[in-house]
Amino acid sequence: MGIIHDSLDKAAERTATRPIPKTAPAQNRYLVKQHKGSTKAVAHLLGISQRTVERYVKDQIKHPRKALSARMEREVRARWQPRVRERAKQRAATTGGIVIETARFGFTAAPGTTDDGRTRLITQALPPAYAARLFGAQDAGAGEQELQAIAAEGLQEVYFRDRGRRADGLLVEFTDIEFVEFAL
């Protein structure tokens, strides 16, 4: 995916109200349940044999190799508490908004000013409209560039232009992102 897409997913993951299953057998049982009892689908998802999945489910194998353990955890996290995530996204899109924390991006401005990328640490709450646009675009399968453009527009309006009170001609765009994090 991309940095914005992944950060939005992580923000949604952090809204979980319960921890994910800790052990490999419990994680496999959860994945099998999510795939309607199909150990074959889970085996394909994890890149292991169907028989290995069955052995994890029956507690015959308890300790996977590191790479497999990481894949299991990643797949469980991606599917954990989907209704809680959706409610958090809906709340962010309607009432709460979204907080973005980012560093290093460029902007263009009127002649005589700099348009070089600068390292800045910005933590800014964006209104619900931008959260709705970000999640809507993500759900529609938008590319990384489109998500970056929405986030940059939100920062442009709220942080740099102060909702129309200053810097009228300023255009903000993400050009060189060091990191970006979202919080719901």
C-alpha cells in the first residue's frame, strides 16, 4: 500500500477495545472462523499447508517460525473487531474528526518565498469532512497520491490558511514525507 493508507489502517486498529489473540493456535482459530471454517483459505492466506493450519487449530503446533508468526499477527490485526473500527471511522467522519501528525513536506507559495520542503513536526486536528473524504477514498480504492492530496488539502486549510484567515495563495502538497500518523 502506501504510507497514508497504512497510517489510516493503523489508526483504525488502535480503536480496538480488546487485545488480539496472543497464541498461534488462537490466532489460527480466529482466522478460520473469519473464513467461515475454511482451513484451505487460511492456508492460502498464510502461505502454509492446509494440514499445518489444522494442526495449529487443534493445538498440535504451538510455536511458529518468526516470519509465519508475523504474518498470522498481521492478518488477525487486519480483521480484528471490524464493527468497532467502522464505528470509530464513522464517528471521526461525522463528529470527531481526525488528528494528523506528520513531518517533512513541501509547499508552493507566492513568488519571493521558498517552496523547498522543510522538516516540520505538525500535529493538527482536521475537521470531520476531511476524515470522511480520507476514509471514503480509502474504501473506494484510491491511490496513495489521492490520499496524500486530501491530507495535504486538510493541512492547507486548517493549519496554514487558518480556515481562510491568512496565506490566501498558499498551496500545500506532500512531496517528501518522513512519517505520517493518524489518530481517531
